[in-house]
Amino acid sequence: MRSEEGRRSLSLEPAQTAWIRRCKVPGAVLPGMIFGFLLVFFWTTAARGSVRFWTTAARGNVSASGPETAFAAAASGPGAASWNPANLALFPETRIEVFSLRAGLGNNSYSIGDYNELNGAFWDEAQKQEILSQIETSRVTLEASGRLGAAGVSFEGLAFSTETRVASVVAVPKEVLEILLNGNTVGETFSLDGAEGAGIAFTEARISMARPLSNLLPRVPAVVSGWTVGASVKLLEGWFFGELLEASGGITTTDELIYGEGKLCSMMAQGGRGFGFDLGFAGPLGCDWTGSVAVRDLLASITWTADAEERIDVFEVPGISLGSDGCDEVNTESATRPLDSVETNLPVIFSVGAAHHGDGVLTAIHFEVATDSRYGASSNPLVSMGAAWQLLSWLVVRGAADLGGAVGTGLGGSVGVAIGPIQLDMGLQSRGTYNVFNSKGVTLATALSASL
């Protein structure tokens, strides 16, 4: 049985509970509270005894996907600015974020199990066909992303924070892998169509503010009583941008010749600046539930002016006889054109979520979708569900499952440890599968913060 001290540590402050209506409804019938697979997977772990600590430990800017995504509706402290600035007034905290780091790497075709099975083995024709059959689309895609938050502080509905975001994607047509495995096959054409490459790195410095709607409007409708509104103004400092704009052409092999042509057009820059905005609403839904609605990266764009250029590479193979070295028969040409500036618009991300602040358990659900699949965002709708449990007064554990988004499917968990005012978090998420031992990638996350 939990001690009285432990029970008190689970209570919200009076100012926060004034608008929460206690409903005597069995928790088992509340939406989003039944996560049987999570209870089985994480039954040996638990959570720390403060709802506000859960929301910070499970919070937003540790990663853009994984366990933290599910808890966006409960995020507090500087991390709330990464998901919904309105939470700064709903869950007011004085907190310093020392750092938060997230790094992810994954692909759309091969799992850890595939790698372990094929690495170092002799590949016969059957195994080569099995390797090719793992490619679910017409190309192999490799994605990498990262987020680094540092020097964030929140107090009285106000937050100052920074976050560096990095995202890249490389997509190679399936034919490239076929050539690597089988060599040039007579009568087939290797096409460049479908090749893709893009990368971006920038830092956003945010000023976020939130206030209760009752402080801004003379009269608040009952349905949004207790709700808050928040906004972030973001200065975007661009470090690098590159994108493959066009890839066309290919190579054909006949009984006697190899011939073809191709064109690659790319654009890159190494410095720029821009602005962006986040807007959100958050408040009570009743029965200890809170809701969240947010729009992120609204009107966000970066104008790149440093070393901006466009490059075109063209090659032509007029006809190389099989058996010839062909050194003098491949024509290549490259041209670079300086550009005054290049503008990139970040995809706008729409999200809605809810969290239930129970006695010893925090459950949450999050939905989001972006206007485009670029720069780490995805137009594939994402649904993330999670739960956090308490075992000790200084320990919290969270588990979450994702469906959709850039990851596809994923299962993740994270642990938060509190030593006095210092709080340390570590998390891990699978990519492309719910089997954490056979993932198609991995996302790692950690964060360090302090309550004041």
C-alpha cells in the first residue's frame, strides 16, 4: 500500500485541480486507459510520484517521435514549447532544462534480424532474391534525424528555449541494389527515377507565452472554462540545406552494348535565417482529463543566403561495347550556378491530444499530421498512445506505441529518475515494427532538467 506521503506527491497543486471534476467512474472504462500490451511489457517498472514530473519526464522535446509524442498533451516546463505552448499556463512550472538529446536512424526495408542473418554469409541466388523481396516499395529509404535542446527555462506561463533540429533522407531505386547483387543484366534498364536526397539543419530560439482565456476575454463560454492559450515566436538560424531536385535517365544493357544518359539537379546552401510561430490551446475535459490542440511551425520558413547554389550533373554513355574499358566513351558535364537566395518552407504540423491524470497512472493519446513529408515531418497521420506508472517516489517509467507517421509502427519506453530537484530521463524506441528485438531502426533519447 502506498504511504500518505506517496499519495500527497501524486496530487496536483490546488490552483491546477480547481477545474478538474472528480468522476466516480471505474478507470477501466475511461477511454485510452487500457493498454494491456504495455502493462505486460513494462509490468516490472514504475513511475515517480508527481504528475508534473511525469509530464516533464515524458515531455515534448526529448524526441519528435517515440514515448514523448504520446504525452504531448501533458507536457510542462520548457518542453511544453516543443508541443503546445498553452501548457505553460495549464501546468505552470519553474524549471531549467539543461539539455535534451534525441537521435534516430532507420530504413524502410531491413531489420536487425535481417542484418544478423545476412551479414558475413554467402549469398546464393535464393538469398539474393530474398534480400530484394524485403524492399516493400520501389526504393530503399534511409532516414536520420536529431534534436538537441539546451538552455531552456520556464516560469509563470513564460518560457525561453532553444532547439537544434537535423533531418535527412536518402532514397535509392531498387534497381541499384539489383545491380550490386546481380551485376548488369542483359536486356534490363537501370533507372535513376525515384532517387531522392534532402537534408536540413537549423536552430530555433523560442519565446513562448501562455495565459488563461479568462484573462484575455471578458466572457468565456462554459465549454472552454479553465482553458489556456499560448503562442511561440521562433527565430530560425539555418546551418545547412541540400536537396536533390531532379534525377532522371538511366543505363540499358544489351547483348553487345551499354548505353544511356542521365541528369542530376541539386540545390544547397550553408547559412540562412527565418521566423516561425506555434499556437496552441489546452484545458480540462472533465473526469481528470485534459485536452490539447496545437499548430506548430506555422508560417515557418528559412531564407538561405550564404553559399546558395544550384548544381547540374549530366552524363552520357553513347555506346560501350561489352569487354571495352569505355574510359573515353563516357561523357560527363557539371555546371554550378550561384543563387541570391533559396527559401524553404517547413511543413505545418497539426496536433490534438488528451491526457488522464489518475492516481498513480498517467495515460495519454496524441494525433498529428503535417502538410508535407519533409524535414522530419510526415503527412502520414500519426497516432501515439502511452501510459506512465509510479513505483518509487523518485522513479517513473513510461511506455508508448505509435501507428503511422514517419516511423510507421513503433514501441518505445523511457525512464525518469529524480534526485532532489534534478531529473534525468532516458528513452528508446523501435522503428517499423512493434518487435523491439527486430526493429528497422532505433531512436535514442535523453534529457536533464532541474525544478526550481
